[in-house]
Amino acid sequence: MRTERDSFGELSVPDDAYYGAHTQRSLQNFQISSLKWQPELIHAIVLIKKSCAQANQELGMLEYKKAEAIAKACDEILGGKFADQFPLDIFQAGSGTSTNMNVNEVIANRATELLGGKKGERLVHPNDDVNKGESTNNVIPSAIRVASALALEEAMRSLDRLKISLDTKSQEFKHVVKSARTHLQDAVPITLGQEFQAYATAIGKHRTRMKECQKFLKQLGIGGNAVGTGLNTKPAFRASIVGHLNKQIHGNFSVSPDGIESTQFLTDIAVLSSALKNAALDVNKIANDFRLMASGPQTGFNEITLPAVEPGSSIMPGKINPSVCEAVNMACYRVMGNDTTISLAAGAGQLDLNTHMPIVSYCIIESLGILSNASTTFAEKCIDGIKANEERCRWYVEHSAALATALNPHLGYDTVAALVKESLASGKNIRELVIEKGLLNKSQLDAILAPEKLTRQNL
């Protein structure tokens, strides 16, 4: 063990630890869950620390050797070293001070080593040097934005992949006529391709909505210090930080036009979360539709066959379940639950700070990750391998009472309603009854009930 200190005093820290007293104190105080800060968030904080060091050096606020050592320590962390040095629980002080100091201490101790010192000697100080011109109150919300913006790019690519799969199947199934269902009851004919095209259109809209979140998400309050006013910093500090950050990650982040607003409000994250939740609603709906259409195979709809990915039962041989759809369902429910947490936390800020940032950060990064992975898995493991059971689909069309709807303009609503009742009572299909009663001949019926006419969109 070695002795380190913070503003509360001295504390024993494991000798091999790169973190210091503040982190050790937080470990003692907050043992609430097994949830830790995700690597994406830690890396975003480290990117900001490196950019701040470079900005401070550029503005003459930090000597070159210290700035270089801090930058090298940051690069090592970003390269994968010291991943075990960020052990803190996500449930901690609401601004995330413990984790901000955790990162400061790891960088400071490693930078001290790079300058020839030993951990704890403070050749580079965690507060005075690594955290120079910064506050947890703008570091953490800025890091949430950076991590979210980077993860959002992958999420949008995953939705693109999902849409491509749906578009492809819409073309493959464009000739497969089936019975639509409204209220889970027989409805007029539709093609399986049209249903898949509607799914693709819905996913495309969500991709657009997510893209629209980027405008405000990429405005950073870093450099605003405790409440966003920029106390103890030079006027050029904020722009310099963002400039160095953009060089590191080839980004297009900008300085927030109102640093005070960026410190108090997490609404931009809540908007992103809402967009993810809305996408999850529709992805979940599509997965449920597939489960219904593939149900059976002997006692359900059996309109489509989903690719088999694993045995479906530990007791029923040969049973195949819609496992991928079910996994996607659960991922979507988690995104929906995270949105509730984010909404409550974002609305619970008081006066000049939101004090629920750690849980918001965890939930938004988790939602981005699982929605992204679920969408890709859904496309690759399920949708790409879906097969249409064309004969079954056609049988439903021929035996659906709703097919009679197309006869309304020719026979009138009341006559068609009577035909439907008789069809259901007798078991005869609508075609048989119409011809039997001499209401229309076969060629007239064929023209009226032609699949391309029944399923055409009159746009």
C-alpha cells in the first residue's frame, strides 16, 4: 500500500493502483451495483482530458513537459492500457465527480511516471494539471455527448443494414399475395412484399430522426467550468479544446453557444434516447409480426419460415422457436426502460446543475449499443434467411371473407355482407357462392379479384 491524499486527507491506496485517494474513497462509499462506467464513456473523458491539456499548453497555461506527459498517458489509455483502473460504480455522486477524479488520478500518476517520478509523487497534479480549466460539471456532460455521438454513428449504420434487409425481402416477396389482418382478423389482400416495404419505410424514418439529433448533441460545454461561465479560463480555451478534440477523432463538434444551458440541461440526450425508444417500438413490432406470421408450423399462420438458429426445446424434439425475434424483443424493452430512466433523470436537474448524469450516461450508451447490435443481429440472423410459404399465403387469400370487399362496387355492401355470412356458415368460399348464385361470371370475377388489382397502391 502507499499513502495518497485528497482534500479530505490521507488514505491508503494499493501500491499497484494508478488511481488515488479520491477514487479509493469512492470505492469505500459506493458499493451499490455491479454496473461500471462503460469503456466508451471513459475513453470520451480521456479524449477531453487530452484536448484540454493541449489547449492549456497552446494558451500558455500548462508547461510543455506536463502537457506532453498528460497527452501520452491519455494515448496509452485510449490504446487499451489501464482498463482495470476505472472500477467505480455508476451509482455515485450525481455529477460524476468520483469518475472525473478517477480519470484525473490515473492520468496524473501515469504522467508522473513518464516524467521519471513514482505514483503518488504528483509531478503532475490530478486537479491543478490534468483537470486544469475544467470541472466535473462540464467534463461529464461533454463526455456523454462525445460518446453518444460516436456510438450513434454505429447505430445508424445498423439501422441502414436492417433497412437493406427489409428492402431486399420486399422485392423478393413482391409477388406473394396474402391476406392482411386488422384487429387480428381477416382483411383485404396485400402482398408480403408490401408488408416488408412498410417495415423498411418505418426503419428509414427512424434513421432520419436519429440523424437529426446530431445537431445539438455535438455542441459541447467543455471549458465552461463549474456552472458554464468559464471561470479561471481564457476566452479562447473552449474553442481550442474543441479544435484539438476534432483533430483527434476527425469530428465536427462545436462549442456550445450557451455553456450555462449545456451544464444544466440533459435534454439533448433525452431527445436522442426518445429517438432510440421510438425505433425500438417499431423494431419490436416487426419482430412480433414475424413471430405471428411464422407461428405453427401446423397450428399457426405459417406464412413465413424463419431461419433456425438453435434447438427450440430441451424436451420437445424438433421444435424450433423464433429465438432471434425474442432476443430482439428483450433488447427493445431494455431500450424503452432506459428511456424512462433517462427522461426522469433529465427532468430532475435543479437550478444550475443536473445531478443524475452517471445513470443517464450509462443508460444512453447501453441503449445505443444494444439497439445497434440487435438491429444487425435481426438482419443477419433472421431477416436475410426468411422464406415465404406462398401456397399457404394464397390459401388464406382464397378463403378470407375479406376478399369480398372488392365486390362492393359491383354488388353493393348489403349483398356482399350476406355473401360473407353465408360463406362463414357454409364453408364455401366467396368465389363459389358468387358463381353459384349467378351474380357474376368467372371471367368477371377473375378480373375483379386479380391479385395485382387487389394489392395495387392507388397513390
